[in-house]
Amino acid sequence: TVTILFLIALKVAASTLLNELKGISPISLLDDIFDNLDATRSANLLQFLRENDFGQTFITDTRRDRIE
């Protein structure tokens, strides 16, 4: 879990830096990360993505109920 959270933090930091330096929002792909996170962290991540502008974010998951 710690590794996944670290990678997510790096992706957010890179996206923010690119947006600040170049004025563009990158396209992000979060591929099946929810299997590695508990329900609380998954919900917090989705809320964080909804509340902040990171450009286009594609999320894949094997469970439909988590992404609806």
C-alpha cells in the first residue's frame, strides 16, 4: 500500500509541476490501482481527483461498483 500511495503522490506532483511550468494538463492513467488500496483510501483518492484539476484522468478497474 505504501508503494502505491508513493507512486500516486509522484504522479500528482508531476502533473502539478507540468501544469505550473508549461501551462498544460497531462493525460493520466490510473490502471487498476484500487485492488492495492483499501476502501477508505480508494474513496479519498477519487474525491481528491474530483476536487482538483489534473486534466484528463483515465481510471480502469475490475470492479464496476467502485467506479460508478
